[in-house]
Amino acid sequence: MMSHMAILTVRLTAEEERLLAKRSRGAGMKKATYVRQLIREEPFITGADVLADAARRMGDSRLRISRR
């Protein structure tokens, strides 16, 4: 049986395209793979969802706080 994939077309500004390319490179993925990952992520509904996500990411060396 053959799998069918729908095609999603999104129009991006030059700035949005640049941000997508930068973020996908930072994640080590192709742009399409990065967008698929974002689509599959669970949305934040409550503050508890945000805290649970933060707890999972604690110690992730890719995340940092920049000094201004």
C-alpha cells in the first residue's frame, strides 16, 4: 500500500525564510524536517505545560541565557 503525503505551501517573507534557515541549521535539520517537528509538538495550554516542558529541557547545553 502506498503512503500519501499532503503538500503544505506556506509563503514566507525573506526575514521569515532567514529565521527558518537559521533555526533549522541550529537544530541540525533540513528546513522541512524542522517544520514537521514543530507541527508535531504539543501546544502549551496552561502554565503547568510550560513548566513541564522547562523541566524536560533543564541541563540542555543548547539553551542559554544571553547577557545584554
